[in-house]
Amino acid sequence: MAELPVENITLENSATSQSEEYSYVDRDISWLSFNYRVLEEARDPSLPLYERIKFLAIYSSNLDEFFRVRVASIRSILKVKKKKRKKLGLPPEAVLEKINEEVAQQQNEFGRIFKEQILPELEENIIRLLLKTPDDEVQLNFIRDFFSRQIKPYMHPELLKKGKITHFLRDHSIYLAFELKDKNKKDPNSTYAILLVPTHHNLPRFTTLPLCEDNVHTIIFLEDIIRANLDQIFPGYHVEQCCSIKMSRDADLKIEEELEGSLVEKIKNNLLLRAVNDPARFLYDPQMSAPMLNYLL
């Protein structure tokens, strides 16, 4: 991977009294190289398939924590006066730009591994991860019944109205975002809404569907079951778009003056703030339209 150009740091050699120059890679850029090594394990065909899926999960979990702690910490440096920032050596703007560039490349690689390697190999092992509404009538009836009995009681869609209602996205939670059009055409403008995917109600993220004629074991995401039943959630609207989003919040423990007061209490208080801190990362479906993305941002 490409390394971020950094200022040379001169170290004095005590034995020869001559100066030698060494270039150091920023710690966070170096960490991304480590996490990419985890991703490489996921594309190694010599490893068992389930182990490679686990490596994808570990990579994603690591990256999310990286944004919540390290990237949030770098962003906080932007609030420091420029004179003090210069003493740090590396400008935070350059580090953030390099991080975003590197992560974008890695995420593309993640998607390629998942779509071109993992999914086909699961199919070879008679396991299908369904990423759409099933065509099989038995499976479709199962999904509708499962939604009515298990999911619908926890559905609380929220219409987004600028300046009228303040919405708070939960940390580490998956939402569905919608662009809606009035069926009666009373309002030609788009209306936007969000819906928390209720995994926190002990509902499984994955559900196994009944076997169809090809005897393939079919698994579907909880949010895709919801997508197949949008007519029951928004009966008065046409759903123009339905996209997944997720927000992670700043989890950096900003503990100052450790010598004063109880360090344990300070840690406890900061841990509680993790759930309500500023946003650190916003993930969204790449198929989302630009107007919808701008509205959500």
C-alpha cells in the first residue's frame, strides 16, 4: 500500500556523532495496513469458508472501532489552534484525507471479496444468502407471516421534517431510510423517513427460509424481510427508495487531569457518553440518490 509522505525525523547517532534520517509512517495509516492484512485472510481460498466470513466480520468491526476512536481523536485536533497543530508534525487534514482514501479502496476490495468469492462459494455448498425478495411462493408467504407476527409489532417509522422534529440515530444500529411519494399526489415533493431495524428486540439478523425446489438452504437479512413488506409500513405512499444506513458515534475517552478526582469515575462517565457523542462515521447504501443523501446529511 502507498505510504503517506511524512517529514523526516532526525535522530542523533551517539556512536558516530553523525545524523541519520528515518521516515516514519503515521500510526493510523500503519494501523490500516494491519487491518488490510485481516481482509487478505478473507480472500485466501486455502482457509475454510466460515473462517473467511469471520475475517470479514473482524475487519468490519475493527474498522468501525477505528473510526469511533482514532478518527474521532484526529478530528478533535482540528479544533486546536494552528500554531499548536504544527508541533504535532503531521497535519490532521492530510492524515484524514489519506485515511479516507485508503479506507475507500479497502471497502471496494471488501465488496469484491464478498460478492465474487464468498457468495458463490456459499452457493457451491448449497447455502444461499438472499439479497432480495424471494420468488418462491412458499418462501414469500413465510416472510409475510414472519413479518406480521415477529417484526411488525416493533416497527416505528419516523417521518423526517426539517426544523420540526429532532431525530437521534442510535449508535451501532442499522436503519432503513426511505424516499416516499404521496399516492394521492397531493404533495408532489418527496417525503423522507427512517426506520430502526429492530435487532435490539432479540430478533435474529438472519432468518432461514423454508427449502424450495432446488433444496438450497436460503438465508435472508432481517432488513430484507422488512423491504419485502413495505406496503404494510407505508400504506399511503409509494416507496421510491429504501436504503440501509448506520451511524457510529465518537467513542474516544477524553480523560483529562487524571491526577485529580477518581479515574474510575471519569472512565465510567465517559463510557456513558459514547452512546450520545458526535457522529464519527456514517455508512449508507451506495445506490442511494444524491438528493436523498444530502437530505439525510
